[in-house]
Amino acid sequence: MSPTSSLASCFAARSLAAASLLALTPSAFAQDAEPSTTTASSEPATVTESAPAPFAWGDFTWMNGQSRQKDFPLQLSSAVVLGLYLDANYAFSLNNPRDNTLTGSASVGRHNEFEINLASIGIDWNYRNVLGRLSLQYGNMVNIVQDLDGTVTRGRSLTAQNLRYIREATLGYHFDVGSGLNVEGGIFMSYIGLESYLLAENWNYTRSLVCDHTPFYFQGVRAQYFPTPNLKIEPWVMNGWQTYGKWNTAPSGGLALRWSPSEALSLFGNFYAGTDTKGVSERVRFHHDHSVLLRYFNAPGAKGLSRLAFSINNHAGFESGGAGLPGASDAYMLGTSIAHRAWFYEDRLSFTVRGEYMTNPTRYLAQYPPPDLASQPGTDLRVWGFTGTFEVMPTDFLGLRLEGVWRRSSVPYFAGRGGTTSEDGFQGGPTEGFTVDSRREQTLLLVAANFRL
């Protein structure tokens, strides 16, 4: 990936309904069963129940980065599920940038404005082992993420405009191997990082720093193998680190692992390797993250404290190779995000606190910084911060949040009062003598609403 057009990131866990639907064996679908040819008998019929689909045997709606839905009113049949999603917010930065542009976040891009951050409609199907998903998207987050793909400038016949409104588009086939094997190709969500591309699925509205610096999506092929209902092994082959095309010739590879020994504990691990520096095929990128999610108190019917859980997401990666370029001892990324969540009043209220830290000295993964970041002296980029989120959840389909985010960086990284666009704050405005105003500290106050059905 070119440092000047570095791309975006995050775990983007699919809804548990869709995951269960795609993992189901044909015997679980009524239309896949053959008509009975047996005659009436005085003996009672023997009924064989299908085993639950992988990860459908428990309630994982409490987890950071997962859908909270427990029922799905838009399930049209046993083979087809529709989905609707809407995310809106109002954010205010105490830096008060005059051009209303925020930097340093892939979750929120505008200051002091009401915005539709993401609207999406999708359909999932599984009929006679044929799997598919198509989700369309619109909103401000599309500008933050999809428009940054520099691989579309390599040659012709590929543009971000053609694909930017597609959130997911996959086609595949289910094999009855073990507890299930799915092979799919297309645009699919990245599992690198813990938190989801869909903000409604995360404990905090703004994603963590480490999550924002990893991919949101991939274009390629993958296989999801479930040896048991508790374990997923998922290898990928894709074009690149959140790209529609390739920076170089070789494809990228990756692997996602999930193990849930119980409903209260889940372990995740993700690995990536690829050549993502523009025109430098010998430069390799490696990235790894792992997560622990533990629910250690559970009384869902309680009027007072009803649940307690925490999540830990750690990242480590580097780039190496290429004449005259920094080696792994300088070009690396390390970071962590630790969040704790408490639910109250039958899980209808919650409060989450998060602490986070990230370092990326050569900035090869720096996401959404001010335009002058590359020209600032020094190479050390370290960012840390704290987030607090209060959420009201009257139903599984609606969440209303109040959030405060404080972050600080070792170099100016966040938009300041003078903004990052021009003297008057508009594109095409006067730039003579204009200097990008970026600061080392940012405090964001947010109000957000998320709807998912």
C-alpha cells in the first residue's frame, strides 16, 4: 500500500443470523428435503433433529463486534433473510475545525453536523447448498473508506466508483464436511481486528485505534471450515489490504481462527501477509491480531446489574524488504484495545469504558491523518486515548448512544481550529499562505442512533 493513500480497517463481524444461515446443512432447510415415500404405520415416527449450526448453539449477542439481534422478522423463508441498517450521528470536536472535517478516525468524518453515516440493505440466501450475500451501502463512511483505494489507478477498467456502494457481494457453496464447509468468492468483510465495520455491533460507537488501522473488507476467495460447532478455520486469498485491485503481482493471503469453548468465552486470531507497497513487489507486509472476550457475570433478567464482560484486542505487524526502505525494526505496528462493559435493567442500558494505545513509527498504516502528516519532522507516531459510552437499547434493533472520546498523539494528528482544507474551509478556497492546522489532542462528544432489522 502506498503510504500516501493508505487504507482502512476493521474486524467487521457478520450478523450471527447470516453466519448461522450460511453454515446450516441442507437438512436444516425444508425445501431441501425430499417428499416422504413411506406409508402410514401404527408405530410412532422417529424424528432426527439437525445439529445446531456452528456458533448457533449459544447466545453470542453480548460480544463486542457481533450483532445483538435475537430474532429476525425479515427472514422471508428458511433460505432467505433480508437486512436493513441505518447509522446516524452528531459529533462535536472541542478543536472546532472551521471546515468541519475530522481526522484520525474512520468512524466519524464530520464535526458539528448531523449526518447519515451509513445506510445499508442486504439479502442473504442458502438454497440447495448455494450460498450468497449482497449488501448495498450509502452514507458518509463510504467517502471515508472506499474512496482511498489507490490500486484503482493501476491501469484502466477498474474504478472505486463501480464498487464503493457494495458492502458485501459473495457467492459460494456449502459442503457437508465436519460441521460445515463454505467456499465463497467476492467482496467479503475482513475479520482482522475485533470490532465491526457496522458501528451498531460494537460496544463503543467510534472504533478503537487498532481496529481503524486494519482492513474493513477484502476482494478474493475464502473457505470457512467448521471442524466442530465451536471452531472456525477460515483461510483467504485476496487482492490486497482492503483494495479492489493489486499493488503488485502476487496475491495476499490470510487466516482467521475462532474458538468458543462456551457461550461466555471466545478466542480469535487473524493473520495476513501481502505485498502492499506501490510498485515494490519485494516488500512484504505481515499483520496479526488476537482477541479474548469473556462474559464473567450473567443475570439477563435482573433489574439492576445484568451482565459484565471485557474484551482485549492486541495487534502486531511489520513491513520488510525493498532497497532503501525501512526494515521491520522501524516499520512496525503495535497496539492494544481493552474494553469493559456493564449492562443494566435487563440488558437495556449499558456503560462501556475503553483504553487504547498504538504505535506505528514509519506511519505505513496511518489512517485518516491531516494532509501534512508525512511532511512533519520525526518518524515516531504514537496515539493513545480513553472512551466512555452510555447506551440505551429499548429493543435488540435500536441503540441510542452518548459518547466521549479523548485521544492524544506524539505528533499533530487531529484537525485543529484552522482546519485542513483551505483558508476559508472550502475545497477550492484560497490556499496561499494556508497551513494545515493539526493538533496533538482531540476530544470528541457524540450522539448516535443505530437501527438494524
